[in-house]
Amino acid sequence: MRRLYHHTLLPTARKVRLALHEKRLEFAEYAIEPWRRDDDLLGLNPSGELPVLVDDNETVVCDHGAICEYLDEVYPEAPLFGRSPASRAEARRLAAWFDEKFFREVTLHLAGEKLTRRVSANAAPDSRALKAGRENIHTHLQYIAWLTERRSWLAGEHITVADLSAAANLSLVDYTGDVPWNDHPLTKEWYVRVKSRPSFRCLLKDTVPGVPAAAAYADLDF
Amino acid sequence: MRRLYHHTLLPTARKVRLALHEKRLEFAEYAIEPWRRDDDLLGLNPSGELPVLVDDNETVVCDHGAICEYLDEVYPEAPLFGRSPASRAEARRLAAWFDEKFFREVTLHLAGEKLTRRVSANAAPDSRALKAGRENIHTHLQYIAWLTERRSWLAGEHITVADLSAAANLSLVDYTGDVPWNDHPLTKEWYVRVKSRPSFRCLLKDTVPGVPAAAAYADLDF
């Protein structure tokens, strides 16, 4: 059976779960706390990082980017990157934008402080970090609106890893109700479309111990 | 004419230059200082990040990972990722290892302090960072040795982006003579092979203003 080692607080692992569900691939989930040493995980991935996929044929694939590329090569149904080299480059550019830039400027400051710090160290969030995250998020939400005014999905006419990366990060910030949706109606419209996909159900069921989800987190009509 | 916007102090930009040379693709180089706002760059890449490739047909490709994938799709001669999905996954895993883990644990502490801080802010290196970089580098050099004892190149029987990522980072640390080659003879053997390739000549000619290269930097018989 295909296995995924992941953790709900990692946006890159959320992205990979979305990718597996978009491709309708079954998998068993193993949640591992990324802040603890785990010898089983180190046996699969010497870097100790999540997510790790072990495919049906026991091929071990490490690194979220490598996993998405691998899935698209081996299971081409429901393509995650687009068809032409230019559209594939655009999907990869935007996936990196959300995996790295959005993560560093927003996710880390909001979900990192309110969820990961709380669960891993039982510590209170740093108020300066929260302020920075709340300021930084607007530019990104505007950029999503700008893109979706011009295209059906972030990278073009079809859903790609760009949408999955963006939605995976946003879903974590949304868990604590920190996405100012009402200020960004076009971005909200795009998120409603992603959130309504069957692939997204897995994320909406996730809970973080000790931190209840905001009322609208699992609500498709928020 | 194909154009690459880059900077010599960015290992990911060094990797892309190696990739273009491995594929024997001609390109004009434009060096941009990553610590200054550059409106031309922002016009090409709204994230403001380097490297950016503008291909012959004016396709703009942003993000070092996306550029390498694009080059391999459009110019398949001299493949940079390997043939099977599993070997491609292995090349991507290791490229991410050096682009992210090695960069964070080693390059940033050594080249970041001795070169980038000096050139961008005329500041002296932080001695604690240097100490951390000098300690961290050993595990990575051992891992390269472990891999090359089992394979011709880092990810398998052919040179891939994994070798280019590793060598691009190491070349920056080597510029100031901070790679303890004599403690890691197998890793040195692999690096001699990479360094001797025609693609590597471009890096060996690079200079950092105000910081002369260590004597062995451009020496193929160091």
C-alpha cells in the first residue's frame, strides 16, 4: 500500500496530500511530529524532512517538489503542471512562490506562531510576528486576485501545483481565522473553488490538538 | 539572444549557469545585485528573485528549480535529471538537499558571512556563524563521499542537477578556501571531476570585488 509520512502543520505536506487526492491515488497516512527525532523517518529520508512518499512499488520519494513531479510522471491522469514547457514553468514558479515566499512572509508568522509554537513548545505567539504576518498577507492575496482576473486558475486554464501550494498555505492560516477574506473578494472566490474540490476534504477534517479551528475553517459557504 | 539574470554570490544562479553550459546553450549574462531593488528584474519576476532566464523565444522562466526543469524539457540533450521516474526523484531530492539544507547549514554561514555581508554591507563576518558553518560542513562532505562510493555521480550513473547544486554551493565556500578537502579525499575526487568539466570554467573566472579568491579556487590540481 502506498504510504505518506506527513504532518498537518506543514503546508508542503498538505500540498502533497491534495496532489494525491487530485490524482485519486489511495494512500495510508502516517503523521510524524517534525520537531522530534524519528528513526523510521531518518531511515527513509536522511535529511529527516517531511513529507516522504513510499509508492506501491516501494520507491521512496523525498521532498515535496520531487514528490509532485514524480506523481505527475508516473500517474499522468489529472496533470498537475500543465502541458507546454512555458505553462509548466509558470506552475513551478508560482508553486515556489507560495512554498517559499508566502510561507516565509505569512504562514510562518501566523500558523507558525499560533499553531506550531503552541503544539511543539506550548509557547505563546510572538506578537510582532503576528503583526508582520497580518500585514504581509495582503500583497499575496492581491496577487492571487490579479492572477485569477486573468486566468481560470493561478497558473493558467487548469488547476496546478500552484493552486495546491497556495491553498495549502492559506488553509493553515485560515485554521485560526487569520485570512481577511472580506477585503479580497476575488481571492475568496478562487479559494471557494479550491476548497469545494473533493481533494480538499482531507484538510478540512484535520484538527490541531488544543487549538480548535475557526468556525469558518471547514465551512464551504464562509 | 537567450539571457540570464543572475549574481555570482547566489548558489542557485551558479547552478543554472552550470546547467546552461552542460547543455551547451549560449546565453548573455546580466549580473544584478540581489540586495538592491531593480525595476527591470521586477518587471520580469514580480518576486524580485534571481536567477531569471529569458529564452530565445522570449519565454520568461523564474525560479532556479523551474529553470532547470524547463531546460531539460525544451533541450533534452545532455539530460540533467536522469531517465526513470525513480532516478529523477533521486536527482531532485539531492538538488533540494544542497539548495536548501546545505545552503542553510553551510553556505549562508561561510560564503554568506565572508562574501555577501562584505560586498553588500561592508560588514565583518559573525564569528559564531563561521564556527557553525565550519562544523556543519563535515556531515555534508561525508554524505557526498558516501554517495560517490556507491554511484558514479551523486544521484546515479550520470551527472545531474544534484551534482550541479552541490558543486555550485561548494564552489562559493571554496572561493574563500573554507572547504576542508584534505579531510574528505573521496569528496575531493568527486569535486575534481566536476571542476574539470568545461561547464565549470565560467565559475572559476568569477571574482568577488574586494575579496581575492583563495589560491586553489581556480586550480584544477588543488
